[in-house]
Amino acid sequence: MHLPGAKPGHTERLLPDPALLAPRGEVRPAGLTAMAGDGLPSTRTIAAVRAAVTPDVLRGHVARISGIEPLVAGGSLKVRSRDASAEDNGRVVEALARRFQDLGLTVRLHPFRWRGHQLFNVEAEHRVTGADSTVLITAHLDSTAANGEFFDADGEPRLYDPAVDPAPGADDDGSGTSGVMAAAECLKALLEDGGAPIRNVRFVLFNAEEQALAGSKFYARAAAAAGDRIAGVFQMDMIAGRQQGSTPTVEIHSGSSVPGPVVSASDALGGRVARTVPVIDPEVTVQQVTGADDPAVGRSDHASFHERGWAAVAVSEDLFSTPDGAPGNGTRQYHTPGDTLHDQDHSTDFAATVARSVTATALTLAGL
């Protein structure tokens, strides 16, 4: 997650309005159709999500893109960093695109330039004939270790060098990326079982999120220019962080700095996720954070869609502090080389709960 100027534990959290957790009417921004699939996920969808989006599946995806295991099965290359300035960034893009292709999805790489680097967002889509709109399930594929401590050959402190320093990013945002991959695998299973969505389902992995949301800004701008009709965007950003012994808490961020219909539409989208979480795991606490004071405003890729008038939410671990200063219980290795699968705060069980909740909600909105 891109958090300029402060660590998550030093940012206030707006406590949720309980009314937002109940079904509510929806106001749609320009370019959206009226939303179908307003109920809870079906028994069939829940079963498919539980079978496809598992801790082991998520762990496998994170291990490959964070350097614990080879990036490609049978290969020898292990990823050192997915930073936008790192050579491995492009290799990860290729591997993720190949996996989407293996799932039978239509894959496109969306190029853009950032500070002299040629970068790519990865898009994979299942298209439905006659669909009125598209549901997006998203995350960011890049990483950073800008908050780490680094030393030169003489033992003197030095600045983070994104081109060479390790930035495994297992939680930020390897966890969200793994959730998107597992969601795509779940869709494949549902389609093979005869499922028939009424909307297009699109999986997008944005690059250079840590660089002021560069990739998603480019993507959303291009989507608007192309006249895309987007029913909703579900961004997973840091979903595995949970300190041992803490209460499992999911944050759902729908706050926007953009006024107008996008505000209520995003709140309604967040409400869908909030109603699904207890179906997946009744022991999990939900914090639906909304309004212009939402600390995630402008800090994850959902914000790029708010700017274009589309309903979007970012779903995360308990990342932000409360207004009274109590810290969140997510990872303590934010933007450091310690953000690995071996981090004691990294929970693939918790990540599975979050990813299942988002996947079930998104696929229900798509008509499954």
C-alpha cells in the first residue's frame, strides 16, 4: 500500500457507521449500470471459494513471487524484489501473465513508462456475450522496502537502493496478488462446473502502486477513454498481516476524495463485502471505513477508479490506528526486507478469509 509520509500505525482510522453494514440503496455514477447480485453469495459460490482460495494456495503464490520458492516451477530463479526499478519486476509480470493464460483467460499487458522504466499492468478477463458491465478484482504486483535499514561496506547507514536491495513484499502486496490469482482459479472452477456469469470478470494486477499509484492511474485513465462500463472494483492490498493473538479484523475502505455519486456507490460496494465476511468467518471483526477522512483515501489503487467516477473499495488487514491512537494489528514489517512469508505477523489463514470474502462478493456481483 502506498502510504506517503507515515507508517500505517501512525494514521487515524475513522470508525465505521453501523448503518453501513446493512443493505442499502445504491446510487450509480455515470458509466455504471444498475447492480444485480445484491444478495449474499450462493451456497454454490461459497463452496467454490472455500475449495479454491485456501491458505496453501495463497502461500504457494506468495512464495513464488516473494523469493521463497523459484518463480517458475522447475526453474532456479528466485525473486529478490518486485520494486518498479528492479529487474525481477518484469519477470514477475511475465510469470503472472502466463498463469492467467493457463486458466483460459484473455490476457493483455498494459504498458506505461515511469521514470524511464517500461512497466506493465497485467489484465486477464473472462468476457460474457451481451454483458452490460465488468467486475474488477485487483491488487498491485510491485513491492518496496523503503522503510528498511541499509548499510554500506563500512557499516554506515545508507538510503534504500530499489534497483538492488531486497523487497520481498510478501504482505504488501504479495498477499493481495495471491488473492487475485486464487480468485481467477476459483472462477475457472465455477465455469467448468457450469457457472454462467452475467457480467465480464476482469483480474488486474497494477504495477508501480508504490510510486503514487502510477500504474492504476494509467489504467483507469485508459479505461475511461475506452468507455469501459465498470460495475465495481475490489482491491486487495495487504491482507495477510495479523499479529499473533490479536482479534482478526478486516478493514474495508470506501472513502473517496471525489464527491458525488461515487461516494454512495463505493459505500454500497463496501457494504456488500462487509455482509459477506461473517458468512465466510463469523469470528472476524469488520471495520468499514468511509468518508473523506478514510485514511486510505488516495493510498491504494481503488482511488484511481474513484477519480473516474467508478465504485471501488480497498480491503485490507487491520492496518490503521484508531482515532485514540491504538495501533492496528497488521504487519510490523511494512515496507521492509522483513516482509516475508516467515514474518511472524504473516497469516495465510487470515489472508484466505479476506480473499474468500472479496472473491465471493465480486463473483456474486458478476452474477455467479
